[in-house]
Amino acid sequence: MALYLDIDLDYFVAPVLKESVINHRPPDPSHCRLANPADLFCLLQEKGVRLGHKRFIFTNHMQSHLRWWIHGKKNNRVIHIDAHSDLYGHHQPDLSNLKKLGCQNYLWHAIRENLISEIYWVFPDRLFDPEDLSILQKMFLPSQLGRSFTKDHILHTEILCSLPGQPSKVIPYHLLQLKDLPVFQETAEIITVATSPEFLPRQADTLLSSIEQLLHFEPGIMDKLRQTHTEMK
């Protein structure tokens, strides 16, 4: 079991864009606010999350699934730092009929393939109240949920999953703001970063340089990403 750090750049952008159009950039809002990624990494350090050397950056968040699959370890914990849950489009415990892999549901596929067994979803401040249990009713059906409760400003629940011919499994799922992240004292073996240009207004592309400096991605990779962002409609 390893710890993975999974980041979407849309976490740093307010207001949060709820929907996107494939291969199209959203219009620049009249009031776009950008959080500083350096603050995130400072707090992760305070929480004992050390940064491993396997670091990947790409436009489509479903590539995280590929990197975890190639890594080959099972039943890992993931800190999912994102404006969206990426647990969309599935509303029953049975995981045998998941929709095609995409950025909106790659976490379901990772659960089905035993790549991850626990999720900490760190969402942007003020996205919703983690003390409000009704949030879960908007995300899941009752048959998908086990025990749910709040403690220390974290919403804890259990995602109930099954596959034909296999034992049922319970995925601990924690919804929280960054400041309430527990202490890990552990190295994140894999760090994945999605730039998600369909959810990023062009004025937020400055985040690419911030992440490049913080995680030391190769300039050639970053140049290709910038080109993709620029050429997208």
C-alpha cells in the first residue's frame, strides 16, 4: 500500500466551473481568483506528506489511472486535490458496468481494479460545508453508502462496491478542506497533476509555471502542455 498525490489545477481557480466542453477552453470570467500552489505544498509538508520522485503532468485527469496501473501496486491511498470529485456517472454498488474511462470517472475504474482503496478528497474552500451530510445524497445513492459521520471538520463515509464473483469491498472516503488534512508522515510515491484546460480559463494558465517550479517538471514537457493549452479553441 502506497500514498498517491493526485492534483487538478482547477482546484486553484475560483469560481469553480461545473461543466466543460471537450477540447474547448472556457471563457475568462469577469472575476477569476487564483490560489497560490506554493501554499498547498507548504501545508502538505506540514502534514508530513513528502514528495516522491515519480511525477507526471498531463492535460486529461484520466491519465492518473494509467500511471497507477503501470506502477502496479494495489490498494493504495490517494489524496485527491480537485474542484471535482471525479466519481461521476455511476449509481450502484456493482462496478461491472462502468462507463468508458474518462476524467469524470477514473476514480471508479481505479477502485474497480483495486488500484486505490481509500480516498481523501480535498476540495476548494467554500465549495460546500463538510459538516453537511446531505452532500453525500447528491453524490451517491443510499445503496452505495455505508456508515457516514463528521469529525474534526471532515465528512467521512464508506463507498460500498461489488463485482460478480468477488467479495464486496468498502472504500473509506473522506471529504475535507486542505487545512483539515490529517498528518501522514509518508512519501507520496506517485504525484500526478492534471492541467484540465477545459476547466481552466486562459488567465489561469499562469498556474503551469507555478507547478513547473514547485515540482521541477522538464521544460520540454511543459512547453508541449502550454502549446496544447494555447491551440485549444
